[in-house]
Amino acid sequence: MQRRSRGINTGLVLLLSQIFNVGINNIPPVTLATLALNIWFFLNPQKPLYSSCLSVEKCCQQKDWQRLLLSPLHHANDWHLYFNMASMLWKGIHLERRLGSRWFALVITTFSILTGVVYLLLQFAVAEFMDEPDFKRSCAVGFSGVLFALKVLNNHYCPGGFVNILGFPVPNRFACWVELVAIHLFSPGTSFAGHLAGILVGLMYTQGPLKKMMEACAGGFSSNVGYPGQQYYFNSSGSSGYQDYCPFGSFLKPLIHFNSF
């Protein structure tokens, strides 16, 4: 196990500051546990990034399936962690209060694994269609694929809202697609397939059979409003200046993409 260097991690300090500013008691338990788990893995990485990132070659060809669990929990640096977890903070507060903690825990777990599976399928399909084996070696790490899925879910519950992307108001139903394109225009090197996988998983839940399948597997219990904590509203904007108006702000740091390992 490798520990992070003892240097100052400004992104981590800012993240902890924001968490304590919101108040530990104001953060629902599953959201708080997700934040804590990601911070712990950042400070105590179980494996180097090149042994944790997700790729067709490593997972399918070398049968290293543990990467499906490890890749969402690892971040390239403190700023990558900060933007992803700041986004998780407000999305979690909103969605966990709406869905209830038990169901939100199932959503997070399912989205984390399924986003990785869809990413692998996309990379494999592109590699075969374009006859480009390098796509099978492309490796991605980070939580933002899951965040894209959660954003689809959040927008589904707020169909009349809009986001301000680069100064232009965009209806919520189109926001994920516009952000997908915007991130990859202004943040080269990010994983388009990883973010697209998150959107597709979100749509599978809101428009497809995924929710009913989860209910069946969970023994019938569904989403409910199950967390009675104090409501906390705040607005914020990420590095790309994205801001939501339904009613929470948005942080979204791209999922880091590695060419190959």
C-alpha cells in the first residue's frame, strides 16, 4: 500500500473545509460515507493508479476485475478528488434526502459498478469497429462517471430547471449532453467514454428497466424520503463554471484518462 506524499494537498484542504462548512450533521450518512471512503483511498491508495485504472485490456484480457471496484475510488491528484467530491457532496445531499439512505446506497453501488461495465463495452465496441486496439488499452480512473449518472437522475427529478454552461442557459434534459461535449472541448485528455457511460447508466435508471431490476434484487423496497436531517442549500461552481439552478450548484471534474499502461 502506498501513501500520498506529505506535501500540502490544497484540493484536499478545500474539500475538508467545504465539508465542515456544510456541517457533518447536515450530510446524510451514505453521502458522508462515500466522501470519507474516497478521501481515505486518496490518502491510503491500495494500489498505484496504473494498477487501479479501468481498461479492456486489464479487465477483460488479463481478468483483473477488481479494477471495477477500485477505479471509481482512486483520483489522480488532490484537485481531481476535490472537484469530484465537491460535486458528490451537493448531489448526495439532494438525492439521498429524496430517495432515502438505503436506496441511495444501492444506487451508488450499482452506478459505480455498472458505469465501469458500460465503459468497458464502449471501449471494446469502438476498438472493434475502428480496428484500433489502442482503445482497449486506454485506462480511466475517477468518480465522475458515477457523477454523470447521478446528474441524469437529479435532472430527471427537476425537469423544469436549467444549468448555466459557459454563460448559456441549457434545459436540464440536455445539460448532461452539453456538459459531455464541453468538458472534452476544454479539458483534453479526459475520458469521453467514461462520462458517456455514466450518462447511459443514468438513462437506464430513469428511462429504462434498471430501477425495476434493482427493486427486484433488493426484495421490493424502493426509493423513499428517509433522511430527516436539516435541509441545507448552497450554490457553487466548478472549474468550468457550471452552475445548477435546481436549486443546488455543481462541481464536475472530468474523469482522468490515461492513454495506456
